[in-house]
Amino acid sequence: MTITPRRLPLAALALALACLAGGDEAAAQFSTGGPGSVTPQTPGTDAAPLATEPQRRRRQMPGGAATPFFTLPDGAMTFTPQTGTNPALMPSMPATPTMPPQFSDRAAIAFDARFRQGGQYVRDGLHWRVFADKPEPSGAFALVAESRDPAPVFALRPGGYIVHVAFGTFSQTRRLAVGETPQRDTIILNAGAVRLVGKVGERDIRNARLSFDIFAGGLFEGGEPRLVMRQAPAGDLIALPEGTYHVVSVYGDANATIRADLRVRAGQITDATIHHRAAQVSLRLVRGAAGGEPIGNAAWTVLTPGGDVIKESIGAFPDMVLQEGEYLAIARHEGRVFNQKFQVEAGKDQQVEVIAR
């Protein structure tokens, strides 16, 4: 496996995160002026007005079905958070967030996020949620406000809240105490990205036949591995918290599997190339002699020399990807059984004929 860490171009990472979040409009805010160049949208000088959200809706925090639902209680005064921008991103904006006069009973609470302490600001791919810090009788927490703005400003009444921000596969939660004065808070994500590709020799593997399972922690760190992402597509940027990960690369649907550890660093893209030692094999049952008339509708089993079943298939010409090594192909047709030993060498695709005599 070849791993090449480099500094993270913000535009590239943001596009990947926008895909993970299922949103395209966020990615449209970025320029294409070169690596690392970002052109944020320029807001007007006046604060955007607050709109009214639907009175009742349900939300679920990231993390799976075990996480409780969060609801807005009936009769709650809901709103869409005001769009705000961090002054470090837009120097023309005031350092202290403000609210329109109609929200004089609330404080303006501004947030932004950095890739690491003292690092660059995250300019896209964020999903912010603010919850009441006391559960309802049902056990759920009321969702007070949310935003996908990179640096939102929330209008919140004095009290306690829980702030949750999601960034690709990474999420972070913190408690927030709101008084009568405006606040500005920066959340450190310590996140980067990884791009995984596969090769056989010098030849790239088609992405449609290649996937990756990503687990938190290295192979030899001990403990139960925690799945972070299953069947991650090859070639995509995948946002991850900084740390060590164990990657299982699967080529095809038989036994071509490679495992490797890699390190993701905050604010960097880690390019990792997984080198498979495998080849594509096509099986054919022919009549009489090599090159003879092909016979269809055979039942196939591919075994190792030790008798382990690698792949079973039904059809005239099954194709499969096999790890380098020795195999036995068995074909069953009309109550008769035929077999053929064959050798697989990395990168050498072949057609194996089993002769029905």
C-alpha cells in the first residue's frame, strides 16, 4: 500500500463532504481557481431576516437507530437560524454578532469550526443542531434550531442548550450556557480526509469492482474494531477525524482482499493506494477438447487445494476475481462432474476451460 499525505485543499474536501451530506448547493460556493483557493459567497451588509419553520417536525441525531429522536414541542416558537459569517472569513463583518430588533429578548450566538487548533476554517459540509438541554417527558430533547451554514448565528433565549455539529463521518457535541450578551464560539474538529484507490500491478482497478471497509483504530491496537464506513467507494474523498484507521479492501466478490493501516491527519488529504495481487478469471465448460463447443447452464464451484470453497456460480461463462494462488474448478452438468486445476498470477487475466469428455 502506498500512502501519500499532503495538505488538504479546502475546496476538494468540501466537495467530498457535500457529497457525504447529500447536498450539492454547498459545493457551488467554491471557486475553481486552483488547489486550496476558496471564494465564499459575499453576503449583504444587512442581517438576513429570520423565517418561520414548520411548527412540528422530527429529527434524529447521527449514530444509528439506537439514538433517541429529538422533537420540537407543540407550541414552541421555532425559526430558521440567521445566516452569519465568521469575521475571519469575511473581514467586513462585525466581530460581535447581532440580532434584528424583533428578537431583542434573545442573544446572538455565533459558531464556526476549524480543522485543527489554529488551523483553517471549515467552509462547507457542516450541519449544526441546537437542542434544549432538558429532556421532554418522552425522553427526547427539543430541537431549537439548525443550520448548514459554515458559520451560523443562532438567536437563542437565555438558558442551557446542547450544540451538535456533524462533519462528514465526524460529529461533536458540547453544552452551551446562553446569557443576555452575544457570544462567538469556535469548535475544533481535528479532521482530515482520505482517498482510497486500488491497483493490480500498474493497472488501476475499476471503481465498480472495488470497495473499502474502514474501521477506527489500527490492526494491532487491540480491542474490538469499530466500523466507521462500509463499502466506501474508491476514488472519493472521505472525511474522517484525525487518527489511525484499519482499511479492508475488497476487489470483486470472491477472495481478493487486502488489509492495511493508515493515518489521517487534521487538515490533510491522505492518498492511499492498495495494491492487490489478483486477476480476473473466466470459466468455460467445453465439449470434447480445448477450444471445443461451449456448454451452458453448468453449476460451478471454485476450491482451494485444501478444499475451501471460494466461489459458487451457475451459468455458461462465470467471471470472478481471485487472489493469486492455485485453485480447482469443478463444473456439474446433467449429472456429470468435470474439474480442472489452474493457477492465478497477479495481473494476468485468463480464461479457464474445463473439458467435458
